Amino acid sequence: MLATLSQQAGKPLHAHITVTGGEPFARRDFLDLLKIFAAHNKRFSFGILTNGSFIDAAMAKQLSKLAPRFVQVSIEGTAATHDSIRGKGNLAQTVTAIKNLRREGIRTGKIYLYQVHSGMLWGRLLCCQPANDKPYSHKRQYSSHKLW
């Protein structure tokens, strides 16, 4: 399709695909799909959104060969909040996944999710917590907290 659109436009077009889930690494054929993407890297780049559960050192090494533009890893809030959702000890596994990706030179992003119920925040946001406890505003300054 991109080749056809490029031909119609009279110039090469480049696109980007971001793969999300559920958890995309849960598919047994996911690396096969990424290999197809990598084989067509002149036409499009790709990125991955994941919870990091399947990214050990070996997977990070395989991913580095496929050269995703980024791998974004979800963190659900504080350690207690994250682990209550993903399972005990999962935040440590997620942080290890991020370290594995960075060790292989893969650009990583972290998405920090609020868990909200009846207007109440279940967990504090790790990356963009307001500098004080006043209500959120787009004009507010946010501090960043390092996980490791």
C-alpha cells in the first residue's frame, strides 16, 4: 500500500507503525511480524508499546537487531499500585526490562498510567507527579522521579 501511495504521490513516502496490545509479545509469532517490519525499514519505521513482561536480556538483544524506533513500557503507578495490578514483584521485572532495552541501545519510553476510581487516584504518578499536592493544572510544574 505504501509503495502504491508513493507512486501516486510521485515521491517516496515514509510511515510509522506502532504495535500495541493487550501485550504484543504474548503472540508467539510477534518476532516474525517484527522481522517483516524490519525488512521494510526503508518504507516505514515501527515502535512497540508493552508492559515489559516478556523482555529479558535475550529478547532485548533480538529486538536490537530489528531496530525498532522505540519500545514504550507501561508502569501503572507506584510500586504498590503497579504490583497490585500486574502481580507481586512485577515492577522490578518491568524496570529490568527497561534496563535490558537500554543496554542494547534501544530507545525506550515509559508511560505512567493513573488508576482512577470514583474521582480518587489509586496511585501516585511516578514520572510526572506535581511538585506539591495542589490540584492539577496545565500550567503546573512537574517533577520527575527516577525509578532506578
